[in-house]
Amino acid sequence: MKRRSFLVGSAGLAFSSAPFAAKAQPDALPSWNEGPAKQALLDFVARTTAMGGRDWIPVPERITCFDNDGTLWTEQPMYVQVTFAMDRVRALASRNPQWRTQEPFRAVLENDRAAVSTMGEKGLLEIMAATHAGLTTEDFRKAVLDWLATARHPRFKRPYTDLVYQPMLELLALLRANQFKTYIVSGGGIEFMRPWTERVYGIPPEQVVGSSGVTRYELRANDQPILLKEPKVQFIDDGPGKAEGINQYIGRRPVLTFGNSDGDQQMLEWTAAGTGARFMGLVHHTDGVREYAYDRQSVVGKLDTAWNEAVRRKWTVVDMKNDWKVIYPFELT
């Protein structure tokens, strides 16, 4: 994790030395192969930051939004927050013996993968509500960080925060060097992401938009105020909710958005509907050797209607196998 912080920081320092970094650097996106996707990104940054140019975007309007799962880090074989919640089911099982026979908890405790894969949104929300609720926001933050420090991906045997995409780290750094503001707009839980996004991506917690649950203010002994997580969903930041969340929490329509699944389609449509220069991108997972290959039939990160729209509207589709020289930062060592 320390190495990644260094990599992100180094990238930012490298780009920040000149006001028009996209033009000054010999290769602003070194982990990207030469091709239409890389060139489209470089052209967009150059055009929109050239003072007096036709496509120039004023600095306050340089808003960019990125999905997290499958766009900035690996989401297979299961969304990371779902894995976290399932690990908490196992950790809390001794306090809740009824879970041994109660779905969807039984499936998790017995490692019934078939049942887990078909439990749907209702089952996942039930698990998250049971395992996240009752904690203060500070206790939940600690639980997330403690879990990330020890949990390992089942295939790569590395911390989940090692499995962020090096090409996207470079893109985030390039954008920030050119005075674009970078936001995460994800279907994942906002309080699950905020404890670590600044360290891993350079995106501070106030620039993270995600699904959220209800919290309740309480004043405890010694006049100590807390926020307590309740088992109620407040906002689902997915599909149409992403456009709604951008409007509600950011207040400006983005000029560049990146996603990887059908859940990102409305966010890209909302971006495309604005005036002036726009960039809409999708990460297509095509590399089953270095990462995973999936799209239309996948339960996790399904890319079907958004792909159709990308083709029809001529959005940029990044082919992971062909467009990225490396996928993860640890490949650079």
C-alpha cells in the first residue's frame, strides 16, 4: 500500500511541474499502448486546456467522474464490499446462531457459492444491513481499514488495494495536473470507500459519491456525539441514481466520465447531454490472463446495453487486453 501511495504521488509530481502537462510530458500515459483510446484521452486534455481554443473548458467546470468497481480496481469474482460483508457474517456468526439456518446468511456460512451467486440485490442488502448496522461511523471506518489490511484476493493472493489499475492511476494524475477535479461515483457504499480512496487514488473523501445508509445522531456519556449506522438504505448510487447523485452531491455536470458496466450507462448519457467538449469512456474487460474477461453475460459488472450505446454514440471503449501495457502497479517492479 505504501508503494502505491508513492506511485500515485510520483505520478502527480511528475505531471505537476508544467501547467500544460499533457503536451509537456514525452508520455503522459506510459502504461497505455498507442492507439485510438490513448490518443482520444490525450487529445481531449490538450483541447480542453488550451486557453483560447474552441474546446477550452474553464477550470471550475473541469469535473470528471469515475466508477470504482471494475473501472478503477478489480471487481471479480465478487464486488469487494460484498466480500467484506460476507467476512463480517462469518466473524459475527457466534453472536447470531440463528444465521446457521437463516438465508441468506446460511449460504455464506456454508460457502454455498451457487446460492450466494443467485441471492440478488435483496439478499446482498440484507447481509450489508445486518453486518454494517449498529456500528458508529468511526467503528465502521476502522473495521473497513482493518479488513483491507489483512484480506487477500482469492486469485491474486494480494491485498485488494494492490489490484487498482495502473493506467487509470496515470489518467487520474494527468487530469489533476491539468486542473480537472476527479470524483468517484460508485454503486459501492460511500462509507466503505471514503476511508482509503485518498491514499490509493488521490481522491479525498469529500469527492466520493456512493450508495449510503441512514445514520442517526446520538449524544452519549460525557456529551460525546456519535453517528450510528442504521439498517436502512438511504440512497442507491447506481444506474439512474448515478446521474441523480452527481446532480445532488456535485452540482455540476461532468465533462468526462468513465465506467465499465450497464450501471454506468446513465452517468455517461448525462455527461454526453452537456454542451461543449465531452468524453465518455468504458473499460471493457477482455484480458482473462492478466485480469478477467467478461461482459454481456456476467453477473458482476455486466456490460451489455451500455456497450451497445457506446458503439452507437461513438464513446471510447478501452480494450483492457489491447490498450493497457500493464494492469496493476506491481507489474512495474
